[in-house]
Amino acid sequence: MSQSSPVLGPAGTTGPVDAVVSRMRALAAVLPERDGVAVFNRVYLTVTEDIDRRLGAGEFPDPRAAAALDVRFAERYLTAIDAAEADLRPPACWRPLFQLRHHPQVRPLQFALAGVNAHIGHDLALAVVDACRTVGCEPADLADEFDHVGEILTALEEQVREDLMPGPDLLQLADPLTHLLGAWSLERARDAAWAAARALWALRHSPDIAEEFAERLDAAVGFAGRLLLTPLAC
């Protein structure tokens, strides 16, 4: 998917968000339900629809900046989808999910969290920089929008864990999924993404260093994603 600057509309500014929502709905219609990418897509579609609704309701202090951040964020995921569909290599953060999407011993909750890990841990930092360039601002100017989106994501993560829990056995300390869930935190991932965005912005005039930083971030998030997708006995 192209990462050209979105044309932000007046008033609700929901036009560009509507476009990415439509793309995610199209994916949801064709992907098999048990496909790991489909599991994450359903989660992310719920988030994006909620943000689109809140934009239309005027809940963001700067709707244009919020729409730019949301669209740039979604484009990173959709670009990874395009790469996988074209048999190209998606970013390292997404490769574990695409490689293990049909594994019978990876649970739906693992797929969902691995996708959230890739998208928050890597894509969000780059999306903040993309949005700053689109809107013509500094990362600090997007702090309120970043925090507002983060609150929506945190609420959704809680819902995802409730909906995709495999059952009472999760309460058993011996269940390996219990340990995986305890090893990853969306709040910590959000904090790290904000720090990475600020670093990338500070490095924007040193493209070689910024590219190396982004590549290392991509690899580290991909490693965490592979751990989250460790096959478990069902």
C-alpha cells in the first residue's frame, strides 16, 4: 500500500480512516477464521472502527493530527500484508506472524498479541514520525493523540484477553501460556514506541543512523514476536 500523504477531510476527518477500515473489512471477508493474520485483523479492525467513530464524534483534541497518525499507523500493517501477498519479505517484526499463521499449536490469543506486538513495538514509532512529516509538527505535538489512541488500545487488549482466553486452565501456573502472557505488556510496548519515535525524530537529519536504529528495532520486535508465537500443546 502506498504511503503517500492522506488527504484529510474537514470536520470529522474520517475519510482516510474509512479507507483503511474498508481494506481491513475486505481482508476479514476473505481470510479463514483460524488464520493467525485474520485473528489479529479482527482485533485491529475493532480498534480502527472505534477510532473512526471517535474522530467523527470530535473526541480528539486535534482531529487532523489524530487521523494522520491513525492512517499512517494502519498503512504500516497493510504494507506488510501487501508484501506477504506478493511473496516479498515483510518487516522482521511481522515475519513470525506470517510464517506461523496456520500452526495448529499456536493459540488465537498468541496470534492476536503477536500482531499487537509487531504493530505497537515497531510500526507505531515509525507512524509517529510519518504523521509528524504529514502534518508538519514535532512528536510532542502528537502526545495527546498518541495517549488517546493508547488508551483505546489498552482497553481493547483487556477485551482481547477476555475473549480469547482458552478457558479455566489458563489459571494454572503450569500452563505455558500463562508465562507468555506475563512476559509481554502493552503499556511497556507503548512507552518504548514513544521513546523510539522521539529518537527517530531526533535522528531525522542523520538518515543512515536513523535507518540502522529502525532496523535494530524491527529485529528486536520480531524476536519478541517469535517468542510470543511459541507453539504450545492445545
